[in-house]
Amino acid sequence: MDRLKDQVAIVTGAGEGIGRGVARRFASEGARVIVAEIKTETGEKTVKELGELGGEGIFVRTDVSDKANVEAMVNETVKSFGRVDILVNNAYPTGGFPVRLENKTDEDFRKAMEAGFFGTLWTMRAAFEQMRKQGGGRIINMCSLNGVNTHMYTADYNTAKEAIRCLTRSAAREWAHHNILVNAICPAAVTGAFEMFQKFAPDNAAELIKQNPMGRMGDPERDIGGVALFLASEDSCYVTGNTIFADGGGHINGVAWAPELPE
């Protein structure tokens, strides 16, 4: 307990899914958590849960596809708590149904890069000055097996997530001398997006779980939150530029989904 005592952590997209799980895990370890979430209802619900865990959290409505909004969120964090120790870039808007690459529009790719890649870049840059000023910090970027295993029909999402992995390594290299450690997690967990996938392609979703070496999808708080806790804590003080696959071994088998789509 208290591995993050008095640490200030921003978690984007903390209203549900993996973001919520990470926020809960951080709060249970003593962190003060900024729930940076676009949905007021889910954001406030998470803050209430953090209080029930004995932690402290505040909700700041945040649209990661809006640069000014992202910068204002980080500024509000510093104004409220005086520092930013941990940044978890998790927010990513739920996309539409899978579409073949040749049918993806330029707008599909633009939106994916703006909310995914640029949202992460803007948040990292906004937190950088404060982290440098205070002598260091931790940045954790949520990436995806979709890009690593090249899942079909989500080329826009895959591209944005792999761009974030490259950004992670670049920032780790350039910011290490500031004691700012930057790492990525590729998770596999039961989230709203996976539940939607189960409805869209139940047979393929079941096959995904069957192919996973551990035979299950992860729990956002226990399985993914635990890895994020490691990267946020002093236990990872010599770890930067890495991608950790918190996926039950799914990346080993190259587990991928391929639902049937019409030509």
C-alpha cells in the first residue's frame, strides 16, 4: 500500500474501462488522481469510487482531440496540486464498425491520428515542462495489440497506436536526462470496446480468448492497473522506452481477429 503516496497522477479516459481500472489502482496506492474524461457522468462516477477507496480524485472534463482543452487540463492539475508526477495517456474515442482498408476514408485516418496520436503528444508536451521543473516524472502510454498483431479492418486505429509507440520511444530517449521515464503498455482487457466486438463478431471474439495462452481477457484494475502501477512507482526507476504486453501472452501467438466482411 501507499506506493504512490502523495503522487499526482493524470489518467485520461478514466471514466470507464482500462482508464478507470488504472485510476482505481493508483488511488488505492495513495495517489491523487485527475480523472481526465470527456463524459461527465462516468468521470464523476469514477471520482466517487476513488473516494470510496480512501483515495482522492477530481474530475476535469477533457477532450483529448482538442489541444487547448488538453493544455488547460494539465494547467488545472498543476494549479490544484502543484505538480504532475504521473501521466497515463489512455483516452481514445470508440471508433465505428470495422471497415476494409480500401474503404477507409481520409477522415477516418485524420480522426484516429488527431484523437490518438496528437492527443497523446499534446498531453505529453503539456506535462513535460512541469515534470522537468520538478525533477522528473512518469509517462505511460496505452498502445494496442491491434497495431502489433495487425488486426484486420482497423487500419486507422492500428496506425495511430503504433505511432504512439514510436513517440514513446522517442520521448524516452530525449527526456531520460530529465528523469522523465516514458513507457507503453499494450493491454488485453475486458472493456466496452471488447464487449462491442463480442456482439459484432461473437465467434471471432471467442476464438481470440481461446488463442490467448492464458485463456482469458485481463481485468482492467488488477491486470492492467498492476502493470501501470509498476511503471508509475519507484520500482521502475531504471525502465524507459519499453513496451510491456499485459495481454496474457497474446502477442506471442500473434492472436488477431478477422471477422467476415463483405467485399
